[in-house]
Amino acid sequence: MSKTFNIAGPCVPGEHYMLPPQGRSKGLKSLIDAKQYFVIHAARQSGKTTLLLDLWKDLNETGHYHCLYCSLETVEGVTDPSLGIRYILNALQSEIKYDSYFPKNCFPQQLDYSQTNTVLGDALRDLCAQLDRPLVLLFDEVDCLSFDVLISFLRQLRQGYVNRSRVPFVHSLILVGMRNIRDYQGQVREESDSLQSASPFNIVTTAQTLPNFTQIEISQLVSQHTQATGQEFSEEVTTRLFEVTQGQPWLVNAVTREIIEALLDNNTSGIVLPEHVEQAVQNLIQRRDTHIDSLLKRIKEPRVQRILEPMILGNTLIYESFDDDFAFVHDLGLIRIDSQKKVIPANPIYAEVMLRLLSFSAQNEMIQQGFPPEAPAYEIKGRLDMKRLLGDFQSFWRQNSEVWQERFQYKEAAPHLLLQAFLQKVVNGGGALVREMALGRGRLDLCLTYKDGVYPMEIKLRYSETTVKQGKQQLTRYMDQLGCNEGWLLVFDRRKTVNWDTKIFWNTESLGEKTLHIVGG
């Protein structure tokens, strides 16, 4: 069977193209040898389970340890500790039953489930006493545990940890999930007295994460396909693949798989081109595959909105290490920190989908209403009539802005989102709308393409008299970047004292060889 680029579940050697899992998280075996309890956390579909299963196999085959992998996903949503701890024990028992590295019937059979606060610890002590080698436990999906189940789980692990010099217990333990163990404390009710001084969180000695692939690692990954099939990826292709995904493992695999299986139809004699990367990305975005859809459903949560909305407006967010909202959104994998310590979208694909998803309901309603018309209706001799197109939007904005601003959860970004919904409806007739959050510059850049035409636009919110002057300078630089001599600056006036007749205007100016249209809204 030929290997594939995996987008569903953990990677399996021999079935999937994959990088050495333990190469992405250094020093794990040293921590295990030192009897440490520690955390590995990373965003969804970053390779955590693949790493754990590789470590499980490796540790068992060395003959020095008994290593057990156990996912706690089946305990999600259980709030009663008596049920939650029972389900955890059931999961452990089931894993041991089918784990060929463990002796048969080694899991304790007589457990007193009425003793919720001690039964897990007792079971692990009895198991360790029967085994002829130290036990290493790998708990996956720990952040599925909720409230009191989490506290009871950690307390029993802590009790075994502090007494293990005199009573058999787990040699080393890894807790794995999206979030660092310190952030699990946010799940504990403030009125609870369960933390007090003997915190169940203090048994963890370190926390590690899984970094995204580097561009070199992406090249190494796709070269496995080249070696198997002869189909080559140029450096230009791998560079673009890294730029759009920023090395997020699922995205790297998904884009590459889309190119090979969908765009090239598994024709390994076909040449992989940079434009294939662009088309594959658009396919993923439009299809909203499960990974993208599940991750970005989070964007409507208030704590996520607090971080994302300023980015949409082009404002600067500075990294604050003690900001719980920031930590949450970062751990979801939606944002990252750049070299200037600024908060930016994790990758261009997520940024694009965020903006599309937030404006989707408006676009869908426009489709149902049949307005605006699609691009061909605005076409004159192969070019878009931007005066008519944006004039239609000005009228639409004047008539509907108050209603739509109330519908949008991201109210401050409502002008940006409604304009994008309007333009996306237009380009559904052919063409594309590319969005770029101009972070730190108080704007959102849009580039509408249709046939051979390129139409750069910039959105700014007007709160003062300097907005237009600043916007013209920024638009000029954006036009230079795209190699265009004509551009459109859309200024949404947020001043409450200004009437609509003043807000709605169209001014055209020449700046050297460039033509700038300033469009008021």
C-alpha cells in the first residue's frame, strides 16, 4: 500500500508520510528516566497522539519500562467524580486488556468504586506492585476532564506521587492536551476549597509543547513522497507551503494531499507548482474541513473575540504572558507571537477563514436576497466598474448599517465584515477576494481580482481628521506592493456627530502616476 499525507487521526508508520515524532519534543526520555511527571500541550491536530504512540512503542520495546497509553476523551462532559473516576479506570482497564506489552489480568479486579477519592490511586498502586518493571503512564486528552473529576484525578495522582518512595506507584507520567496544566486551574470554580495549600497541580515539574514544522521539515516531509513516486516539489513550492500554513502539521498535510489527490488526481508525473498551493488552500477554505470548522467555531466565544477583534481592525496587540484570554486563544492555535512580540493570526489560512466565517451569515442573506449582482453585471470591457460597485455598497451601507451592526457579534468590525460579505457575493461570479490584516497599522487590506484586473482596497475607521491622510499614505504603499496604479480607500466614519450626507462621498485624487479613490461610508 502506498503512503499518503494523513489528515485524520494519528500518523501510522508504513501508512503515512511522517517526520520522527520524538524529534519535535526533545528530552522526553531523560525526564522519564528521572521519574518526572510533566505536561505536553499543543493545539489540536499538531501530532500529540502520534508522539505518544511512538513513545509508547519505543519505551515498551526497550524492556526498561511498562508504558501504557490511555485517552480520556470518553470522560468528556462527565461532571460527577464518582462516574468520572470510574470511567477513567474503565479506560485504563480496557487499554491494558488489549495491550500486548502487559501481562494478562494484571489490572486489579476488586475495586471499591464507592471510595471515589482513593480508588484510582489504589488501583495504580496495586498495578505497579504486580509489574516487574516501572510503569510509565501517558494520559491523552486530559483537558476533556471537567471540574471535580479533574480535581479528584489530580489529587489521587499527587497522593501517589508524594508517597512513592515507600509505596509502589507510577514511575513517570505525562499529561497531554491542548492546554498547559497551569491553565486547567481556570476550570476550577472560584468558590471551591479544593485547591487550598496542597495543590494537585504542583506535581508537574515541566511543560513542553510541540512546535510547528519548519520549512526544512516540510521539505523533508514532501521529499518522502518524491522518493516514493518521483514527483518533485520545488523550493518555491515548499516555501509557499510554509508561508500559508506556518508549518501547522494538519494544514501542511491537508494542502499537500489536496494538491496530489484532488488537483493532480494522483498523477505523479504532474509537476507541482506554486499556483497549486494557492488553489488547494482555497479549496480547503471553501470546503471548511472538520479541522478548520471545529477550531474556528470558537471565534464567537467572548474571550476569543477580545483577542481577535482588534486584529481584524488592524490594531496592535502586545503579548501579555499573564493574560488568561490570550493563553486560551494561543493554546487553541488561533494566534502566534511574531518576532516583535506582537499577537498575529497563527497562519494566513486561519486569518482568511476567520474573516470569511464572521461575514458568512451576511453573505448568505445577500445570496437569498439576490443582491448585489455578481461580477459580470459590473463588467465593462473586461474591467470592473468600481464606481458603480462601491457606489452600490455605499447605498446598501447607508440603508442597512444600523440593522447589520446589531446582528454582528464583532460590532466594532461590522463595517469590515459587511463590506467583505458584499464583495464576496460579487466575486462569486468569478474572481477572488484576498484579505490581509495589516496589524499595527489600523486597517484591513483587501485585494479583489477579476479576470486580469487587480483592485487594491483598504478599509479604515474614521475617528479623527488624520484618518484619511494616513489612509492615503498606507494605500499608496499597498498599491506599490501589488504593482497597481489605481486603488480605493474606504473610510467608515464612526463619529456620532456626523450625518450621512457628510459620511457618504467619493473623491478621486492623483498622486504622481497613481489614482486614489477615497470612498466614504
